[in-house]
Amino acid sequence: MVGYNPLCKSGGGGTTEEARYGCGGTVECGNGGTMMGRTIYYPDGTTGTLPPICVEPGEEGEGGTAPVITPGMILAAFERMPLPDSDLTLQPPGGETLVNFDTIFSTSNEPETTTVTLLGQSLDLEASATSYEWHHGDGSTQTTDWEGKRFEEGTPMSEFISYRYQDAFETVEPSVDTTWSARFRLDGGPWQPVAGTVTIDGDPASLRVVEGQPNLVG
């Protein structure tokens, strides 16, 4: 969260030390506003300083202080961020696979960024996909922290995300749900993690599971 304190003008002069160096009133700005210093409080207990901000009349929160941006507000802004669903790639291609055969799942995502205004401040958000839940379409799932990759000749199957269907002659609808994490910064301050994640459900594909037929060759 961010805390606010009015910036203090230096003392207005005079013969006493307090008059020379004490607070000579708050720093005014804008149209009758007050210049506020800002301290950001991080989840690990440390603090940092953000650039001051001018708080105009009518923008004050309770007790005449500037409104506080909370982790919940930042998470809500992240939840409103437009994030894509993941395009599911299946191999073998063509909408068919074989029973008891390794079917390879993969997808691809790039980081997403946006900038919004929150309580008069610039909020930068940078989101990255960090977790995937693969729905095979037969009731089973698997969860990974990576997006998989397409088939490469000579690569062990253990280096792919794969699944073997047990029942032939059925059509399943596999999909992948993507969980996004994000970091944020306020008014160009230091980057910090958003306290929460967003999961985007993927659209299902259609996959026919068939049984391989032996071919006689002469």
C-alpha cells in the first residue's frame, strides 16, 4: 500500500531555530491542492519512496489525506486487464490421435503490458503466463509451469508435455487454462509483484481418438 504525508515548507525565518528550520506550512500546488509525499509499503515489511503527487480539493480520502492505493485495488486492476486465452497445439496434427500413443500438448504466450490511471496515478502492469492446466478431454488433467513445445525428432518424450488416451473410437475436447502472474509499478517507481493471479480458460479443441490398424505388406 501507499501512505501519504503533506510536504512541509521550510520555516518562514525569524530568530529562533524552529522558525528558521521548522515547518512553515504545507506546500500548495494546482488549484488549492496540497503536495503529498508518498511512501510505499511492501509485503516484506520494507518501504520505499515514490515521487510526490499533487492532491487537489475533492480528491482527499478520509481525514483529509490522499486516497491510499491498496494491494486489492491493484489486483482488481490486474483482473480487468485484457489477457488472451492460450491457443492449444496438438500433435499429431489433423484432429486425430492413436490410442495408447503419446499425444503432445503445447501452447505459446508472450508477456502482456498495460498502463491505467488509478486514483490519479499511473499504474503499469506487466503480466506473464506462469502456470498451465491441461484438460485432456477424458476427465483427466495435468498442471505444468511451462508451455511445452512442439515435437522435435530425436528429443526424448520426457521433454514434452504428453498424454496417452486409453479408449479408442471417441472424440474428446482438450483445452488448456492459463494462469497469469503480474508485477506493477506506480508512477515509474520500483517494480513489485501483484498479490494474486488471474486464470483464463482456454477454448476446447476437437480430437478424435482412433485405433491403429495393421497393414500387411508383401
